[in-house]
Amino acid sequence: MLDMFAEIAKQQEAQVRQCKTMLAGFKATGETDLDYMDSYMDSLHDFMEQGGDAESLYLEYISHIATFNPLKAKELKENLEESLGYKTEIAYAAAYVARKICQAERGDEGDEFFKSQCWRVGSHGHDWKIMVTGFLYHVVEDLDYDAHRLIQLTKEKLTEWMREPKNDFWRYDFDEEELMPFAGEKCIPPTEKEWNELIDALNLLNEKTAKDKNSYLSRFKDKYLPIKVKIEDLEHQPSRKEEHHLFLQMLWDYVDKQEHDQLMNGG
């Protein structure tokens, strides 16, 4: 077994050396073909971990991309942070806050409400923003909780956990399956702009503040984050999925158009 692990480590070291050589060549020649470069550099993802040599090298690769395509570099860096678990702790903080409020507001039924509404939506999110918004969405809409206050509580809980990174009890504080990707030892907190984006999404999703169904539907156009959260809400509640199938189709159409526009614009 030890020999097998030693051989794997040897292969990984060789892969890092090859990528380091290729990256030096990309820089020297001013290479800008992303598909070509990715065909080499993407192999680092197979064994990348927080703080490792592979991550450091890939960040250097992102810095090279930033010299000719800053938007792509930003996207790659955000995806890297997401995949290595730098953001998952934020989602757990939101889930923690949501459950505490549900217990306080609904008594014995709080846990059931959290599982059937908050966890159901948030745990199906495909990135940390969707998870955070998903965990808090029904607290805002169904429990009439202020979105700004919710985000402030989440920020405070995250800050508290980050002060004691060795005290990782929160990783095991939920009976449900763990969130993916697994939280790493370090966390990169959201910027103020990102916190405000979450507040805006929660307010937009609150159907109680819309004067009618049409005005509520119109809110979602070109609003990627709340669209994805609303899709998770409806897709993972079969009875509502059938009831709102036309609404779901409209949301998917919005997503398709926005992703198409981003592709056409190089973003």
C-alpha cells in the first residue's frame, strides 16, 4: 500500500513539473489559446488541495491569463476557490443561522421546517451563493425575516468560526449529508459586494412583496442568482414543480439566454 501511494505521489510531482515547464513556455511565447493551455493545466485539478503546489501553480497560470483576459481569469479564480472548499463554510454559516431562527420562530416544528424548506433548497445549490440564498430564502418569505439582518447574522457566524479554524465542530453539526464541495481548512469570506448581492437576491425572491403574480415573474429577468435559487426551490418540490411548470420553463429560458449571451461576449 505504501509503495502504491509513493508511486501516486511520484506521478503527481512529475505532472506538476510538466505543467510548470509548459506554463513557463506559455509566458515566454505570450500564448493566449485557452483550449490549448487548459489541455495541460487542467490536469492539476485531479490532485489539487488547499495550499498545495498544484494550487500555487494554477494560480500562477490564472495570473498569466489575467494579462490578456481578466474576465476569464476572474472566473477561473472563483471556480478554483469554490472547488477547493474555500467557500463552503459560508454556506454552513447560513444553514446554521436559518436553523436557529426556525427553531426560535416555530418551536418544536422548527427543525421540520428547516429540513423541508431551507435545507431542501440550499443543499441542492451548485455554488456557494445559491446555497446561501437557498438556505435563507424561506426564512425571509415564510417567516417574515429581514434579509439584511439575516446576512448580518450569517456574516457574524462566519467571522466567529474563522477566528478559531481548528474548532471545526460546525462540519458535523448537521444530520443531513455534507455539502459539496467539502469545506477546506481555510475560508475566503465574501466581499461586501457579494454580501449585498445575496441581500438583493433574497428580497427579489420574496413573493410576499410583489403586488401580483405577473410583477413577481417579471423580477427574474436577467437575475441569474435568484433564478437559480427559484429553480432549485421548484425542481425539488414535486407538487410545486407540476403546479408551476410554465414558470419553471420561463426561468430555464432566462438561464439559457444569459449563459448564451455570456458565451458570445467571451465572459
